[in-house]
Amino acid sequence: MLDSIGRKINYLRISVTDLCNLRCRYCMPEDGLCKKDHKDILRIEEIEDIVRESAKIGIDKVRITGGEPLIRRGIIELVEKISRIKEIKDIAMTTNGILLKKYARALKDAGLNRVNISIDTFDKEKYEKITRCGNIEDVLEGVKEARKVGLAPIKLNTVLMGGFNDDEINDFVNLTMKENIDVRFIELMPLGQASTWAKENFIPNTTILDRFPELMPLCKDDKGSPAKYYKLPNGKGRVGLINPISNHFCSSCNRIRVTADGKIKPCLHSNYEINIRSLLEESIKLSDILKLAIESKPKEHTINDLEYEPVIRNMYQIGG
Ligand code: SAM
Ligand code: SF4
């Protein structure tokens, strides 16, 4: 389906939980969050219905995210259900990778195509510091297992933070020289937990290109991907730059998001949400609710404007 300015919307991102087994400093409060009542979180069957109706109006690509999707009960069953919807051509997941060693095989068998794994540092102590509790060995084993079972391509997501991991840019970029893996640098966004300190720790992704002038830009073959891809000469993998702040990609935005508590967010950087359950109670059809969300996508976000109103939800509540 086309939105009001003619963008083709074919990508649905669903947050299946707002809980997480990590506490990344830019995403989660240190003491975690009040667990929502079970009934306030979309049931697996409700998520399946949303995907099925979305597929009828042109969604063919789904990403499952969170919070941490691998701690959601029924996650394998959900992947299986989505994989049976014939219009859906691509099912991906964004995960912190901690539980991937355990679940990669079952996910692949259920029909998951690929995973993006978040990892902001290769250093054990720094990883523990930024996640407040994580063990990097678990993630590295998860990456290995994902490769072994054929969840491909594997993309690593790295949030670039000044004074934290800018000294590891070389390690991340050089990994693409020897490994067939995509490393994607994401600019720190001023959302929720990070809304106050993002400005101090923000460094633009152009830093990567300044350090690696030999990175060659690649033709954009993945339409709708927010990443611009580059390659080192003779590199096996790619380096992706996701620049929501310094160079936003609103004009090619192809997505809508559904939060774990059943709100559709037409734009990540806006507080505007559509409450699915309350509209269903007013007897509005699910397909009309989804159409309304697509039609109400704004032309672009206003993060760089003076009057920008920061987004209240954290990424774990939106589904990053
Ligand atoms: N728990 C999973 C994970 O970490 O991959 C999925 C959810 S997480 C919210 C999705 C992505 O959002 C992660 O790659 C994370 O680094 C990113 N993220 C969270 N807060 C962010 C922020 N303020 N700015 C940029 N990226 C952020
Ligand atoms: Fe959890 Fe992902 Fe947020 Fe880290 S970024 S706290 S792993 S939801």
C-alpha cells in the first residue's frame, strides 16, 4: 500500500515484548521496568492476526524485535505462524544474541530467515558495562550458532558512542575484511533513556568514512534499508551506516511499527500512536486500522528542529 506521499509501505516491525535480559545504558533504566500485566501485552494469536491483515495490504517483510524477542514465551510458535502466511517473503529478527545459541536451530526450522545481532563492543568489561550485566561470550557463541544453522546474512548492529566504542571502529570495520558479515553502525538516537545524554555522546557516522577513506560505496540493492553500504577493497563483508540523525532516510521509509502493548507507531520519532485494541472495540476492522496507520505516516521526522518533542518511549518499548 502507498502512504499519503506515495511511499510503498511493505515492512512491519513488531515488538513482541518490552522486557529484556540486558539493561543497555542508552535503552533501559538501570532497575529495569515495571512488568506490564500479561493482558496488556499482545497475545501470539493477536500478533499473527496483525501480520495476516498487514499481508493483505502489501506487507511482505516482517521483523520481530523487542525488548529481547528471545525471552518472549511462544516465540518459536510465532515465527512458525508468520512463516505460514504466504505473502510474507522475509522474516527477520533483531536480538541481543544472548540466547541465540540455544534458539538458532529452532528459529531456522520455524522459518526465520535472518538475524541482526546487537553488539557495541568486543571487549568483555566494556560489554558488561554498557549492558550492565551481559556476558559477551554468550553473544559470540550466538553469532557462531546463527551462522552454523544458516540464518543469513548475519548483520551486527553497533551503536556508535563517543568515548565508549569509537576506539573500536577499526576492529569492527576490519572484521568485514575477513568475515562475510555486515557490520552496521547506528547513530545514537535521543529517545527515552538516551534523550538527555545522546547529544554529549553522539558522534556522526561520517567518523567511519573519515577513518576509512578506502571504503567504497555500494549500489543500493536493498530498497528501504536505512543503511548505506560500503566495502573495503577485497573485503568479504559490508560496512553499513545508519544515520537517522545526520542524514535521515524518511523519504524512503517503508515501515510501520507495532509495540508489544498493541500500539501502531507510524513513525519511530513521533509520539503519535494508534491503539489497536481500543479501535477494535469500536468495531473498526483491523485492516482499516492498519490502513489508517499507513495513511498517517508523517512526511519526515523533526529531530533536528528546535520545537522537536522528544519521544517518550524507550527503544525497548518501541521495538528498535
Ligand atoms: N534487544 C534486541 C537488541 O538489542 O538487538 C532488540 C531490541 S533493541 C531496542 C534494537 C536495537 O535498538 C539495538 O540494536 C539497540 O542497540 C538499538 N537502540 C536502542 N536504543 C537506541 C538509541 N537510543 N539509539 C540508537 N539505537 C538504539
Ligand atoms: Fe535490551 Fe536491546 Fe534495549 Fe539492550 S538495546 S536493553 S538488549 S532491548
